[in-house]
Amino acid sequence: MSLLRASLADSPSRPMTIMVALGLAESGTEVAASWISGAFIHIARLWPLILLAKICVVALLRLPFYSGDRAQAAILAGMLMIDGALMLLPRRQWFQRRMPHVQNRLMLPMVFLSGLSFSLWLAQEAGAATDTLFLAAVPELAVALLAVCIFGDRRLLGISYFLGALIVSVLDRAGVIQIGLLCSCVIVMLIATVRQATADRDQAIARHRQDLRAQRSDRLLQEHERTGRGWFWETDRQGCLTYISDTLTQTLDVPQGGLLGRPMTDIVRPDDRKQGDGERTLGFHLSARTGFSEISVCAALVRDAKEERWWSISGQPIFNEYGQFHGFRGSGTDLTEMRRSQAEVTRLAQFDSLTGLANRIQMLRSLEQAVADRNGTPGACTLMMLDLDRFKSVNDTLGHPAGDALLRQVSLRLQKVVGNKGLVGRQGGDEFKILLPGRHEQAALGHLAQAIISDISQPYMIEGTAVVIGVSIGISACPQDGVTADALIRNADLALYAAKGNGRGVHRFYSSDMHADAEDRRQLEGDLRRALAADGLHLVYQPIVSSKTEQVTGYEALLRWTHPVRGPISPALFVPIAEDIGLIGQIGEWVMRTACRDAAQWQDGVRVAVNVSPNQFTNPGFPSTVMNALAAVQLAPERLELEITESVFLDEEAGIDAIFARLKAIGVRLALDDFGTGYSSLGYLRTAPFDKIKIDQSFVRGAAIKGSRNGAIVKAIVNLAEALGMDTTAEGAETQDELALIRQLGCSHIQGYIYGRPMPIEDVLIAQRSTGTSASANGYRSSRPTRKTMLRTVAVHHDGHIYTGRVRNISATGALIEGLWNVPAGTAFAIEFADNHLVNATSRWSKDDRMGVEFSSAVDIASLRNVPRSMAS
């Protein structure tokens, strides 16, 4: 019993093995913790047969139940009490609640005593009647065999009964035959018990392991169902559900168990049959009794009718050992989230994540479909390429989040204007596309493009700031401008390039001569590369004069390119090309070395100012380049002045503070160029170690004109520079009145045509040998003739092209025209104020979309104002 108790405490799986080994469990019986209680109840119910057998034996031997002997009566009474306990005790709840080993301790002794008392009483009565083997052995064996039949494979109970009879026989000195018979029975039962217990133990262990595996599998399946990752189902022969996971019924509009008995196909949406998938495939397999795997179906009976749920169902037919079909059994998984993820991936693959417009891939696919051949004829469509004007300045000034917000508002306006006429997409950055299927009249396309330009140009509110941008549009159409998607994109891009070159904020239709312009630019790029390799570039120097002493303190190095065929090419034309093709770094390094070499030949103390592009300045190796250029010609660092624009501060991660520190450690001077024309905050002036601020010429020119605010701006800049301990240089001074005003306002240095135009190094050396560093002013006395305001649209003719411009003000000798971007100085035009009324003019300066032109001869302003407008207006 102690061994049994210890075994029960060791493992919950061991009681079954021990019970089998002791012969308390029948072979094939499912054993649990309460099994022994059930076995003893079964014995209690059959024990009246034992008692009845005893009575029959007594009646067969004709023995009196009571002969007057008190000992005999006591034995009989004890036997009846024990038999009564065996019939009643297992039925009591307090007994059934005992541990198995406690129940065993109670039952085994009582069974033993039952056999002992009956054998003892029978031996005394039989000994008085006869001493024959029949009277002594047969009754005991009969009752013992009956006990064995009742106990079955519970061998210890049977052995205990035989032991009781054997002990009585030994004590009563029964015959050898009787004792031998009882001993042989006990030995045979012990041998059978040991052998059978071993076999039962092994079988029970195997069955127990199988049960544990089955229980573990059940728990895993239940956990799998609870997590919602999958569910299980089973049908009968007719395809009706006999089992389905509870987790599935919770998602369907049916009560618990409401699906049982319904056809499996009822849980699949009927519409799938029309679509050629889903239910038809599932129904086919169910009717054909063939296995299937991962069939995608749409669920029916969903609680939320607006929600679509998709399942993947697998199943296999069930056959018994005779090959008879019993139904299907299978599993299912929810594909809804996966399908949603796939739909989101598809959406992201086709739509721009920022604006929600069609992205580059979808636009290209739609364009290819629009131009695809239909019955041997290419499809008709129109492609518009859009590029936002002045977007970069907004993005740089207000930050990328503000730029993103602006792009979203632009996309909404584009969708509103285009409507259902076509597909609007975002190409990337600030570029957009519009695809208009079908044929369209050019006039209608022009009206749509103009409506887009007008709508996009309206002010935006971004983070509480009013923002104004523009848009340029290039248009190509199929089939007249190309019959492939690539051709249309290329030609629309050429038209867009022409629109941006014609002053921005306009639209242009593709024309064949645009290829010539593109080819011209490509040729210019190649020529620029060859010019850099063959020293085809050169520098000119414009003097910078002290306003107090009128002494030349330095020269600004200006880059020039004289093309062998085209002649002089303006830096406004070739410098942007150099930036686009990545040559600006090499050109900047060449300029640095050449300027330092030339300055080394000048008089001591005369500086050279070199313009530095933002890309060049933010290069970590730039300070080393400066140091090498100075060391190569032994030029003192303080004689080199680097002119830097505000745009270098737009890239906050460029490490410009470290670059500034390294340059100041070298000893060079730093000047802030074009101050006031950029978009940066003034905060950088607190930390950037500038020595000079250069006032842009747009503030200097016209400052002396009555009513101009330029003088106040110049004065404010001078005061700011003085407060920060910096010098100032006023650029673009051309007239005596401008010079006088600049001196009056306190500018420390002056640079402009009034002190000399840019000259080659040879002329600089000649001037220094002849006059030293002395400078004399030479220019008109007043800034310019009086101009009058004129808001008029004119046609500007140049090199066979006609551009649209707007005259803002005009004088007898020139005018201010806007609408044409970055026009090189010296460009000749013919301005058409009216039909057949042309005035020849030459551009003298240009800033963004504004330029100043000088007429070839004086004109009568009054007559021009009264001339009827041309068609260009």
C-alpha cells in the first residue's frame, strides 16, 4: 500500500498502470482516477450472488444455519456482516470520495475475511457431518469460483477469497487433496495474475500514451480554434454538417449549433456559382467524393452584410474499413485579413501613398492600354505632363511636411478640375500626369490646361501661411504626336520643358521642332564637357571698390565660356546645365585654382572673390580643395574671399558648421552673396562666420528713383551688417545717383559697371601697372528715364520662336517684361506690341521671370499705349 501511495503521488498517469498490475482493472477498460470506485460498486451490486451461492451450498449440504454453538453463530454473524458491508459500503459517497488505495485497503481485507469466515463456518459444520472431500472442498471451491466470476480480472480479490479458504483448510487440518487443490488454484491464479498484469501494464502504458497524445492533440486543436486561425468541419453522407467549430458560428448570423444538419454549401455565398469559382468547385468535390485543398470561397450568413469574409477550405472523404463513404472531414482558415492585406498592397502598388492619385506604374499601364492597337488603329488619347513652379522654395522654406500638405491640396484641385474627364496621377516629387482618353480638340485641351493653371495658381493656406505656386504643362496627343507610351511621354516632357523655358505658368503643345531644342541642349552638354577638358572656359574679373577711398580692394572672378561656333554663352545658360549633368564640382575646383593663380600675380592686399555653389560647399573635401589651391601658388588665405549663397543653409544635415569652422581655421574670408533674395531664415547670421554681406543688384538698381523702397531695404541691410561687424558690397551700381545713394547709406564696398565691366586677367594686370588700385566712377548721372506703368501682353520674337510676355512698365529706352525665365543678358528680341508693330530690343538683365530690355532706338511711349493690342494679348 505504501508503494501504491508513493506511485500515485509521483505521477497522475501511474495509478492506471498500478491498478492493471494488481489485477484491479480489466483489459481494455478506460482507467481514470475514479475507476476503482466504479469497479467496487459493480462488485457490490453482484455480491448478493456470492451470498446466494453460500446459502445454496449450505442448503445443498443440509447444514443448519444455527446449531446452538455460540462460536459458530458468531462466525456466521461476522460473515453476514462482512457480506453486508461488501454490498453496502461501495455505495456510500464517503467511500467513493476516498483515494483508490484507501478503498483497496478496505475492500481486500473484507473479501479476504468473507472467504475466511465462510470457509471456517463451513469447515466446522461439515466436519461434524462428514469428512469427505466433497463436503470439505466442493462448497468452498464453488463459492470461490463464483467469486472469481464476479471479480473477473480483478485477481487480487479472487486470490484473497482462495487464501481465506486455504487458511481455514490448513487450520482445520483438511486433507492433502483439499489443501493441494486450493494451493494449486492460488498458484495458478498468481502465475496468471503476474503474466497478465505484465501484459496489461504494457498495454495500459501504450494506451495511456496514446490517450495523452490524443488529449494533447485535442487541446492543440481547441487552442487552434480559439485563436481564430482555423476551424474544422465534418459532414455526413448527404453533405450535411455534423460538426463545425464554435469559433466559426460566432462570425456567422446563426445561433450556436444552428449550422448542424444544414448542407455544407449553405455557408458559401451563392453568387460564387455565377462567378465560376467558390461554391461550384466546392459542390463538385462534395458530390464527386474527392479530396480538395485550399479552395477559396466567400462566406455567406455573415452578421455584417457589408463585410465580406473569405475562407480557404480543405477536406477529405471518410471511408470505413469496408470502403463505404461516410462523409467529409476537413478544416478551414480565414483569408479575410490576408485578402485585405493583398488589396492594400495592390492599392499601394497602383496609387501614390501621399496624394492617393494613380502612381507612375498605374499611369504607365493606363497609357499603354489607351494607345493599344484596336483593329489595327492606335487608340486616341492625350497626355499632360505637369510640373509645379516655385514648389522647391516652399518645400525648402517651410519644410517637407508643409511640402507634403501642399502636394495633397494640389492633387485635390487637379481632381476637381479634371473630374471624370481623365485619370490624374503623380509622377513623383512635384510632377503630375493627366491622361485623357479619346480624341479632343486642341482648343478644348487649351481651355482645360488654362483652367488647371488658374486653379493651381490660387493661394494655399499651409500651416497658417499663404503660399502661391504655379504650374507648367506640356501636352502630347496620340496618334499625331506618337503611337507608343514612351513616345507620348517623351514628347509631353519636351513640351513641358518648352513651357518652363517660355516663362513658366503656361502650357505648350508638342511640336516637332522641340526635338531640335532638346538636341541642341544635348549638344551643348557635350560641348561643355569638352570645353572643361580642353580648357575652353576662362575667367573675367570685375573690380570691387571701397566706397570711402575709391581704391580697388579686390576682384570678383566670373566664369565665361566662348563657344567655338556659337560664340559667348551666358553663364545663366550653361551653369544650370553643368549642375544638371554633375560637372559643377569639377568646374568649381578649376575656378578655385585658376582664380588663386591669377590673384597671386596682383598687388599685395588685393583680394579675389570666388563664387561657390551649394553642392561644392557642402562637399566635405571642399576645405582641402581651398587649402591646396592656396598652397599651390603661395597665396595668403586672407586674400581669398568665398561668396556663398543662402541656399547652403537649406540642407541642415550637410555639416556646414564644421565646414565653416575648417574654412575659418584656414584664414579665408566668407561673404554672403545675393542677400535677401533667398528663402532662408536670418537665424544663421548668428552663427555663420561671415565677413561680408553682398547686397543683390535687384535692390541697388532703381534705389535712387523717387518712391522706390529699395533704398530703405539697402539701409536696413547695411545697419544689420554693421551691427554684426560685417562689411557690405552693393552690386549692380551703374549710375552716379545710385553711387551717391549707396555711399550715403553707408555701404563699405561697391561693385558695378560704374567702376568697370568684367575684364580678363591681362587687362587687370595692365590696369594695376598703370593706375595701381585707383578706381574712377564712369556712368550715367541718373538711373534711367522715367517709366510708366503698362500692363500689356505682347509677343516676343526670338530665333524663329514666339513667346508670350507681359510689359509691366516702359520708358522711351526700355521696358520691364515678365513671363520669360532666366533670359541671358545680351539676347536680342523683336517685341510685337500690335500687328506689324515691332520694336527691336536687347535684354540687359534678368531675374527669375522678369527681365529689363533696352530698345534699339527711342520710342514714343504715348503712341505705343494707344496702339490696338495684337492677337498676342
